[in-house]
Amino acid sequence: MKYSSLFGILALVLVLVLYLPFYVSAQLPIYFAWLAGVSLTAFIFYGLDKSLSKIQRFTVRVPELILNLLALAGGFAGAWLGMAIWHHKTNFRRHWGMFLILVVGTLLHGTLIYLIVIGGL
């Protein structure tokens, strides 16, 4: 099994583990509990990838595909926060695709949040 598959499985498990307390204990609506779980997972994965990048003899990294999928799945807030706190993937000329995915994810979920809260969906 490749490392990208392992990181994908780990991300999915972590999203579900973080999602459940928000949904069950905090009684957030499903969508908002999902956003919280995915955002925390994206934040953790940005920190993990930054930590792995500092270890020079350790070549395993979190694939950008996983980071992008987390942002598109609703982890845009955690991704932006992870970029800001750990100064990771902030060179937009080098990581322009990641920046574009973050903007698209933010606009997509921002629109959904607006429609749910203001529009009464």
C-alpha cells in the first residue's frame, strides 16, 4: 500500500473520529459538524506535513492531493489556519494549484453556509 493511500485512510478515520463528538455531544447540525471535523483534520495534516518537511532524512510527506481533498471536502478553514500558523504551502507561485483549490473550497462552502444560515435551506 502506498503512503498516499495510508494518509487518505488516516484522514478519513480522523475526520469521522472528530466529526462524531461535534454531531453527538455538541448537537451541531450534520453539515456544521462535518465542517468542524474536516477542518480540524486539515489543520492537523498541515501541521503534520510541515513537521515531516523539517525532518530531512524522512522522505514521507502528506500528499498534496490529500490536503486538496480535505480543503474541498469542507476543511478550508483548517487549511487556511494551518497555512497561517505553520507558514506551510504559503508560496503561492510555487503552490498555485493548492491556492486555487482553497479559494474554490472556501467559495463553495461559504455559499452553502450562507444558503443554510440566511436562506433557510
